[in-house]
Amino acid sequence: MNKEASIEELEHYIVSNWEQHWDYDHIYFICLLNGDILSYCLESQMFYINDLNTSISSFEAFELIHKYYINN
């Protein structure tokens, strides 16, 4: 995944590669190697860490993805 990807490319990547949340069809998630759960909501276009109450910026999400998911 490219850090300069458009929102459409990002969402396509997430829907194609992440797990769909069991209660919400518009939320997808991955388990990071450090034990955190990173989620993305298609409706709000926001990232969440460990629960759906703790949002993080897209920049923070990309950093986590590259550090604990893609490069390992």
C-alpha cells in the first residue's frame, strides 16, 4: 500500500485485505504484530485503534501499518 494512495485506493485495499467486523458491515480490521487492533470505518472514513471509541489520524494509521503489518 502506497502512503500517497487515494481514499478510493485505500478503501479498495482495506476491503480486499482486511477482515470485516462481525457486527458492522462497514468496519474492517487487522491485528497488528504488536497486538493492537486497527480498524477502519467506510462510513466515517476514520481509523480506530483497539476499540471503536479511540480514533487516530490517517498518518498514525499508516505509520502503524508500515511498522507492524506490511514490512514484517
